[in-house]
Amino acid sequence: MKKLKQNKGITLIALIVTIIILLILAGVTINILIGDNGLFNTAKIAGESYEEAGAREKLEAVLVELQADKITKLEYNEKDYIDNKLKENNMQVDGDIAIVDGWQFELDRSVPQIGQSLGKETEIERITRGKAKFVYDAETQNVAKVEVTIEIDESVSSKYTVQYNMVENSDGSEHWVDYVIGNKIDITKNITIYGRIINKETGEIGYKFSSKITNIDMLPPQSVEITFDKESADINTTIQATVTQSDLESGIDIENCKYIVNNSKDEIGKDKTDWDSATSFTDATQIIDITKSVVGKYYVHVLSVDNAGNKIEKVSTMIRFKGTVSVWSGDLRPSSGNGGFWIYSSANNSNSGYYLKVSGYGNSEGRAISKNKVNVSDFDTITCYTGFMCGDDPSMVRVSFELCTNSNGTGIVKSVNFTNLPTTSQLRYLSVNMPVNGIDGSYYLCIRLTRLRKQNAWPDASVGGPNSYINAK
């Protein structure tokens, strides 16, 4: 039997499969070599980390030396001394950034030590470094405003845009503003202002710079003094207040300083809208004439503002305007006993009134009490005038004028007795003063007629009648 010839070639399908396998292996090999996590990239990252570690080590060695100099060298300071030491060791200094072999590190000058690593300097950072900076008067302290400009090198003015940001140091911030050469940036509070240089065509960010503004006045006016020529006066007369304001930093902004005179010893609040309609000052030392037609206690409130906008409110000591006024317009109501007691607003009122009487056997008492409480805070003295008073024996009766906390005549806070009571069959028009200076709050007023001891046949004792009234001053 004849033997067939054996085919030793490769089939087309086998060839295709082989090629595919080779391509897969090639892809895997290429990825291992040059992928993100490939050998070449890993080696590159390792090399850069090694370079950064070397640069960091160089900087740390100099900073350790500077830490020792801080203790031992009298000429040491956190600015020029540190800068010169770094430059002596072939390191660049840009503000608070040290550049060592192209690697950037933030400096904490107070120690001194490395704050954080800022990575490797890019080509655009290298080209634009130091080509722009903030310029302002940093020597004058406690000012109301700092005018900042940006000095830009001519070599970058055509190809690059310079921006500033007074809010945050973020590349994604919406607060970056293109700077126009010659413009002034007004700074009114202590902040850090940030700057950067950007390629106009590519948008690539280059050199970044900043400046910490620390010379703005942040203190309110130091002195607000309010003195008076007298502490009290009659209504419709004048008390003079002398107000002196001073600020040792930016000075007093007199046009925005204002005053209000009211009945409250509590602060209004320096940012309240009440000041919008207040009276303005015209001088840092000014005399104010205060005249009031209403009896009461008053206080001068001064809002003092400096040129930096700092505010302080000062409240004066109390002044008082005095006068004689009726403390109520209603009547007294009887609490016990016979009859009642009517109160009038003036001594000229001739209406017939009622009489508060005690009579009969044994001890007895009659009270006439105001319907409403009376605020005595604004008065020095309350005077009770009786239309008449009569009785048989002064030793048998007591008539008192009182402040009470309760509407039934109890809770007596202050009491004064009428004197020179009439003897038998005599009428007297009497009055009594009750000092209330230093007593604050509202109280009921009470006329109290008290029989002191038993008498079997004792005629009536009365108080009140027409033309009785109560005034205060």
C-alpha cells in the first residue's frame, strides 16, 4: 500500500492565532515598560522622589543651622538673615518659598522649618519667577487703607497676563481679577493678597506670589469721654455735655460719628439702624446742648468711628431733668373704711371731693389707693397735698402716704407720715414729701388713715376733700 506524503507546513488559521498572541504579549510588555505604572514611569517617579528627597535634605541641613543661629546670633532675623543664609548655599528664595535644585518648599520662618513641599518647578514657573510682585507702603502702620500696585517685568507683559485674588489662593477660584498696569488695589483690612502669571495663549499657570497686609488699623477709637456741666436741671433748661473722641491709629472720622440722647442706659448697638437718623458731630471735641421738656432720666449715646471704619459706642452717666408734674390723672379708690378719696391734677380744681374717714369704736383704718401703678424711677420727690384734714386728737390718729407693691395697700416700700395734724374742731390744708431718689420701678400710691387706740365716743377723723392732688418732681 502506497504511503501518502505528510504536509509539514503551517495553516493560515494557526498563523493568525500566533500573530494575535504575539501582539497581546507585545502590548503587555509595552504597558509594563511605559504605562502609567510601568517600569519606565515608576523608575522616573522613583528618580524624582530621590531628587526631591535630596533637595529637601539640603534645605533641612541649612534650616537646622539657622535654628542654632536663632539662639546664638544677635544679628539673626526672620527675613534678611534667613534669605542670605539660603543664598549662600546656592538656594533661591522667593518670599516664603525656597527653591533647591528646582524643587520648591514653603518656609515657616518662625522656627525656621519646611512647611510643605510645593513640587518641582515647571518650565513656565522658572521663566516667569520673580517677574511680578506686589508693591505698597509696608512701613506706615495703623492706616485706614493701603494702595497696592503690581510691578510687572517688561519681559512678560506681552505674552502673559497677571492676575490678583483677595479672597482665596486657588487656581479654580472665581475671584481672580486681571490686573491693569497702573491701577491701584485698595485694601481696607488685614488680608493676604495673591497673584499669579498666566500664559495668554495656553492658559498655563506660571509664577505665583503673595503679600500679607498687616498695617491696617483694626482697633476702635481708644477714647470717648462724655462730661456734663451739671448732673441735673429743671425741664426746659439746658445741660451741656462735652464729648471728646480720639483715635491713635487712623484718626477719627468725625463725619460718621453721631450721638443720641434717650432714656436708656443700655447700648443701642453700634451697627443698628437707629444711628442712621442720629445727630452728627462736627468736631472731635464738641459741646452739646441738651434740653428736655419731659421729666426723667437721660443718657447720651455716642457712636465713635475711626477712618478705618472701626466703631465703638459709649454711654454716658445719667443726667436728670426735674419738674413738677401730676403723676396720675385718675382717682384713688377706697380700700376699706367709709367714703373715698378723689385726686385732682391741680390745686385749682374746685370740684367737691370725697373724704376718707375712720370712726366708731376700737382700732380702725381706711385706705385710698391709686387705681394704677406709678413709675417713680424718674423722680426725686413725690408730694401729697390734702384738701383738708380734721380730727379731734392728733394723738389718736396717724395719716401716712405710702408706696406699695400690692393693689390692696400691702407690701409697703416707703412710708412718710403727715405732721402738724389738726387738733379738735380745726381744719388744716397739709402736704407731705416722700423722697424716692434711688427707688426704681412702679408702685401703687396709698393714703392711709389709722385710728391708733380705742375710744368709745370719738368723733370722725377725715382726710381729703376738694383740691387734693399728688405731684412729683
